[in-house]
Amino acid sequence: MSIPRAEIIETLDALAGPLGPQTSLDARLERQDRWVDEGGIELLEALLGVVASPPSEEQLEYASLDDWNTVLVEVAGALGKQYPEVALQQLLPLLDDEQARPAAVDILGSVGDARALPRLAELLQSRRLGEDDLVRLAGALGEIGGDEACRLLAQLRQAVTPAQQELRHEIDIAVQAARCG
């Protein structure tokens, strides 16, 4: 039995919303951890299902869409580390979807599985990415790490123009995170 889309959206909205007088950060994080621990593959599949069609800002009651996406990446990334095959199987095709790509790249980075690198390399080679996509891609490569990620980061660094300061900075952070020589 799959988890209804509305339940996923509402739970992420509540977890990403502002803390109220009755809710501590520790209690919120405990709730999030419990959701991950109890959710398993079924929760991961439901979360990845909303990556392709996230809610609009108007559908959220408590959180901004940015904060909602941040919690989505945290929760899906944690579950993706437990079930990397499921995560890769569902996320890699989403790299071709411009709307889903940002969250898919962020979650792939959070999962940290090097098997995503060939597909991320293809995306980098396509040259159809905007600067925001490239910033996310650099971050994901830094989280995944390893020789191939370092090679891709070096390739990305060579393509950066002097005007792309944010991207250059993100690449530098990613190179450090990946421990590139």
C-alpha cells in the first residue's frame, strides 16, 4: 500500500514549517528521524514520486517551497542511503526533467552513491544546464566524492567563466568536500 501524495506533502510541510511554541527543534528532528526509520522503501518511493511534481507554494500551509524542498532532500537522502538501488532507479531518469532535476541532483548527492556519476557526467557534457543547475551538480559531485567526481569537478572548473563567481566558489567547496588532490 503506497503512501498518499497528500500525506507526503503535508508531512514535509509540517517538518519544514516554522517552530511553534509547543515544538522544539529536537522534537521536530526526532519526528523526522522516526518517519525515516519507520518509512522504509515505501516512504522513499513516495518521496521520489513527489520529486517529479512538487506542490506549488500555495499548496503548502506552513513552509516555503525552498524549505519544503530542503526537508525533502534530507529525508529522501537518508532513505536513499539505506536503499540506494531504489533511489538510483527512480532519480536518474528525473535528470532529464527540468522541473525535477534540481531536487534529483541534490538527493543523488545526499545519497552519495558513485553509481550516479556516469549519468551526472552525461548531464555535465550536455551543456544545456544553467548556472543554478551547475552549482547543484558541483555540490552533488562533492558529496559523492572519489576520483571520477574529482575529474568531473576539474572539468567543470575549466568551463567556468570569470563572471560565474558563485559557481567557482561552489566548485572550490565541492573539491574540498570530495578531498580532490
